[in-house]
Amino acid sequence: MLNMLAFIFLNSTSHAACPSNVVIEDTLTCSNEISGFVDHTASSFLGGDCDSDDCYTCGQPHSSEEQIAPETVYSFHCQVNGEARLEITDLPCDLDIYVLNGSCDPYTGCLQGSTSAFDVNDSVVFECSPGQTYYIVVEAYGAAHFDVASGPCTDDGTATGNPFSPTYTLKFDLGESTACSEDCDDGIDNDLDVQTDCDDMDCWTDPVCCDLDGDGFFAQDCNGDDCDDLNPSVHPEASEDGGSGDSLGDGIDNDCDGTTDNGTLDFDDDGDGLSENDGDCDDTNAMINPDSQEILDNDIDEDCDGENNTSSLEGLEGSKESSQSGCSCSTTQKSPATGTFLLLMMLVGEAWRRRQS
């Protein structure tokens, strides 16, 4: 009876400890309940002839018995010192569970094993050390050792029946001694202390990673991009006004782009030394600000005084056009006063001419 549950923390060091042909099914965290199965057509990853140091030597069956049944493999990385308990239940045939140390060696590295009859749950308890990776082995013993298994993995429960891939339920419990600290972003009270995720003080210690301010972004030292994980208004998608909606700077690099208050009314966007709140009426153009010299006749308010200044000549012409446009006189008609004036001038001219003659 041997179905392999090998707990391997998914990192290069852990995988390097096991043979390259060992398939890691999953990584266990602080508490798990997993429904799994063993492929009865697969070959054994780790078992073999005990004379060649290829069998499991902790627990029964005896160390001198060959074990060649297929397995399923998981991993577990211990974070804090404590007692870990593993159990496989709902067994349809003969399955066994083993715990290997970081060597992933079933012969010299086997720490605990349970090989009960198939109608009894198999469980193991072991002390884990912080920083160590463990491989838990459960082999479908009844899928290969038909003649000696307490329950062959066949459709009729006999050694001559048709074999099938057995299922099981794996439970990983840590208890009050806790062999693992809180997994800080899975919504589960992993260490069973009635505190979940960031409400658990375990999550406020390094190197455990957690979204401490609840803004949806992890801190930079947790391979995240939140530059201040204690301030929910600071993260890569935050507004530079701190979420106030007033478009004013708050002296904080809220969006974690390395620049403080950019895009707000307090930031000099065009680099001319003045922001919108300093009177810059166009903070996208460095040539326009209150200190700029006004250029005449270009319809641009360079000095932000609210006027597009024009030349004096243009102003004079504008006044002349304005006075002409207000005149209601006709060029073909003369008023009575104008006619009288002209007649008088003609008489004066005639009198002057006669006097001279």
C-alpha cells in the first residue's frame, strides 16, 4: 500500500533535491484538504528494490520488500517550528503515506510512514524545522502489489480484477503548535489561531508578504510595486492628489512613478518654473507663464494677463474703422446746413474778387 503525497515547496532548491522525473502535483500551504488520485498506469517515481536502496524504510511494509507502485507527489516548506499532521481518507483500496526529508530519498530520507489496511485512514505526524522542505509520499500500493495488498485497486477487489486509478482525500492540519505561519492572502485562517490573513500578526513580520494597507498591491520587498504598503492612497494606480479629487498635490508620490505630485495643479508640468497654482495659464507650454514677454499681434496670451495685446497702429486703425462704421451720412446727399455754408463761401469769394478789380 503506497500512494505518494510529496510536499515540495516550488523553488529551484526543492526541485533539485528530487529526481528530474518526479512530478510535483501541488504545493501545500498552512492547511489544506485536497481531493487527489493516483494514475495506476504510471511508473513509480521513487520506489524500487530495497537491495538497491530504492524502497521506503520508515513504517511497514518491511524494509526488505520491493515497492514499485505509482505515486502522487506534493511539497511543503516549513516556515516555523512545529508539529504537522497529514492524513489520507476515503480510501477505495490500499494506499500508504510517507514523509521524506529534503533529500527526497525514500531509503535514507524517510522520516515517518503509515501503512494501515485500506479500510483504515493513514496518518503521520512529524516535527518540521523552519526553512526545510519536506516530501510526503503516498503510494497506490494496491495498484501494483495485487497479491499482497490488503485491498487491491481493482474493480472487484481481487488480484485478478481490472485495475483502476484510486482516489483519496488529503488533509493537512497544523494544530495549535503550528508548523506554518499564516498565508496572508488566501482568506483562510491557516495557522488555526482565529486570525485570518492581515488580521493575523504573523503577517506583519518579514519576510511574510501581505497587502498590509488593503489597496490591492503588494509591497516592493514582496516583489510587488506598492511603494508604501501602509498607505492605501499610495499604489501604482493611485491619483497624485491622494484621491481627494481636488487636483492639488499632497507632497507624496501617490502613483509610485518616482515623481511627486505630477499632473496636479501644484506641479510644474512644462518645466518653466511655475505651475497652474503659480499663475501659469498653459502648463504644457514653457513659453507661456506670468514671467514671459508678451509678443504682439499673435493672438497668444504669453504673459497670462488675460489679454492678447496688439500694436498701437492696429489700435488706431481699429478706432477709425469704428467711427466710420457709425456714420449714417450719404455721399450723394448734403444736409441743408452744408448747402448754406457753401453758398455763403461763394458770395464771400465773389465780393473779394470785385474789390480787387
